[in-house]
Amino acid sequence: MKSKTSPPPPESTLESTHDAAKTVLAAGGLLAAFGVASCCALPVALSLLGISAASLVGIGYLAAQYQRELFIGAVICLAAAAYVMWRQRRARLCSPGTACARPTVDWGSKIALLLAVALLGLTFWIEPPI
């Protein structure tokens, strides 16, 4: 009796899965880093630039209670996104349908990753959460 086995998924499906994972992880890390920075570091930095930070009062009040958990979540998400980006960069040959053929997905994830790392760095520079 022959058993039916399904063929492996096409490369474009696998690549789009990595793109989605990279984007979701980078966005999650950015949101968590924004939550960490919103209570203390971001209002101070914005006021130094002359920008009002009054709109961050509600977010900062809610996020201050969970600052440590948000920091841990941000670090985990950003490390996972960086790992997916590194693995994807090593495996990519720029075939049609991959992220290098759609550079906006790749650049958006990189910008979100760098912005989140900058927010966490700013937080540690002004007032460390831990």
C-alpha cells in the first residue's frame, strides 16, 4: 500500500512566512520598546527637543506598572526578529517573490528594529527600568 506524502512547500511560501514572522516580531518589539520608554525616557527626550509629551501621560501611566515585562518582551521580540533577518539574509538568493525583490518589507522591518533598539538605549541612558 502506497502512502501519500505531500510535497514540500514552495520556496516563495516559506519565504513569505519568514517575511511575516520578521515583520510581526519587529513590530512587537517596537511596541514593547515604546511602552518601556513611554513612562520616563520618551517624555524627557521629547521635552528636551521642545515637543510636548502630554499625550504620553495615559500610555506612560499604564506601561509603568509593566515596565520590566515590556522590556523582557521587547528584548525577546527584537532578538528573534534579528535572528530571522540574519537567517533569511544568509539563505536568500534574490529569486522572484523574495524580500529582496520586495525591499519595502525588508526595509520596514529593519527600520522598526533599529528604532526599537534606539528607544531601549534611550531608556537606559535616561532612567534604567531594571
